[in-house]
Amino acid sequence: MKHSEIRNITVLGAGSMGHQIGMLCALGGYNTTIQDINEEALKGAREKLEDIMTKWVKKGKITEENVQAAMSRLHFTTSLEEAAVRADFIIEAIVEKLDAKRDVFQKIDEYASPDVILATNSSTIVNSLLASVTNRKDKVVNMHFFFPPLVMDCVEVVMSEETSEETARVTMELCERINRTGVLLRKEISGFVANRILGALQKEAMNLYEEGIADFEDIDLICRKALKHPIGPFELMDLSGIDVGYYVMQQRYSETGNPEDKPPKFIEEKVKAGTLGRKTGRGFYDYTKKQVKN
């Protein structure tokens, strides 16, 4: 598979990452299919993208003509088989759970043409754990976008020992085509680079909060004011989704068995309560009113 042969991209999952990755691909000139098993999720994805693009036009970031051209290249379906069959390149962006991803990879390996590259947007799970259920281990790669994909420039492209050079090259060229900076990592490690560094900071922030050293609001305030971070670690968890971080910590704990990697009780409580951050209106902060200190 050559990059020049890629015409149709499929993105699996219409959630906070998937729908924006799909929009990036459509803006890059690709016919793009966003697949999700939930019809309402697909409807919501289209509405969110239309809203974002409307704001971009008003700000002069893009022309109305370019938006309409990109939107005409976007397609939505609940059929995994239909989405996989029509694809020249597939990007998986479903829930951060290993079993769910392995199940999807096994299915799309059967549906997709043998030369199609299967990329996972996983922020933690190494691609070899997914490639093992396919018959194309050389064509599986991590393509880790950052949230929100329409804003964040970097993409971590991660090879396993079996990922081919051709697969890596095509994926890096795809990053360039959709106007994103791809960084190639030739060795697998859970969490890759950015999230290992970020995870260390978040872990310490959660420890300080759990031990009663400081309130989460003050920890965020110190990180913004003293460290010049754009947002604090608890604000970032709310932005990304507390459930996403919870699943990442669970996966890391299942791999290491280290009690320090286990999600804190207060994170588990928020997930069970459904207070997952901005997307639910409440997380560490209440987004129905302004509470974040400046």
C-alpha cells in the first residue's frame, strides 16, 4: 500500500476523539467514513462537527466553501463491515478497553482488504496487543492523536517489532497530509512518551489531593500560575473525560500489577457516579457555573 493509493479512510468510534479525527481526514481531502454502533452518537458527532466548523468560518480559520467540500466527504454508518470494506486505511478510536479493541480488530481484519493498514488511536495500549488477533501484524500501528484532535498538532506513530517500515512511512505521510506533526517511535512502551510524562504529573497531583495536602482547585491553580501550564491536571482530566483516564489506569495496573498504578478510589467513585467531566456537566468542577479559579 502506497500513501498515494489511499482514497477512503474509516474512523471507528464517533466519540470525543473519533469524530474530530474523521473531520481532520475529510479536511485533508479523504473520503471519510465515521462508524459507531450507536446511531445517536453518529448524529451527535455530525452536529458537533457542524458547530465547530461554523465557528471556524466565523473566525476566518476556513472558508465556507472548504467546509462544505469537507462535509460532503464525510459519511456515517453503524455497520462495521460496510465501514471496513470501503476503507483504504482504518483508524480505531473506540473505548480505551483492551478486550473491546481486540474484538474490533479481529472483526475488521476479516472485513478489510489484506493490504489495509489498521491504526489504533489508543493512548496507552501498544499495538502488538491488538495485532496478535489479526493476520496482518506488519500492518498494525499506533496513531495516537491528542485531545482535541482538531486543535492539537502532534500524533505519536508507534511501531511494534512486527510493524513494517512501509506501514510506518505511509502513516507518517498520512499525518502530513492532514496537517499534523507525526513523531515516529520505533519501540513500544505503554503510554508512549507524552502520556508517560503527563501521567507522572497527574499521579503526583492525585496523591497530593488524596493525602489532603491541597484541594484539587489549588493544585490546578499552582500548576497554572507557578508552572505556567495552560490548565491544571484536574481540569485536564475533566476535559479529556475522567472515565478515559480511569480505563487507562486500569489497563496500566493490569499490565504491571503495581498498586501505585491502580486508579484512586475517588476516581472510581466519579466514574460510578457518572460525573465524568465536561461531557457530563460535572466532574471535579461544576460546568453549569464558573468555579475554576483564575
